[in-house]
Amino acid sequence: MRHLRKRSFRLAGHRTSVALEPEFWTVLEAAAQQQGLSLAALVAAVDAARPDPTLPLASALRVEALRRAAPHPASTAA
């Protein structure tokens, strides 16, 4: 079983901590770097874009990491 890695951020003026598997943090760190953002800025953007604020931030970050890591098909023809 993998251990979660906890990171702390200030979001909307409040301190919060998020625990994710290291693999998710790796993808998110790469995405932030690719966009010229700090990890905190990327996390804040994901937080602000959550369609349902009751969705846990950790879940939203995992979905974002999966979205960014997933191969993008050339076409979606059925």
C-alpha cells in the first residue's frame, strides 16, 4: 500500500492540507511547471473550478491529474 503525501496550501485565504499518492503529485507538479505556474497556483485553479464545492479537493486534484496524464486520442470516432 502506498503512503499518501500531504501538502499544505493557502486557498481563498485559508490554510488547507491535501493528501494524495505521490504519483498524482508528480503529474500535478509537471502540469504546473508546463503552464509556468507554481503547484499552489494550479491547486488554487482546480479548487476554484470545482463545479461542486462539496466535492473533496483531493478528489478534484486526482481527476485533474488523470485528465492531464491520459493519452489524448486523435479522434473520438465511434
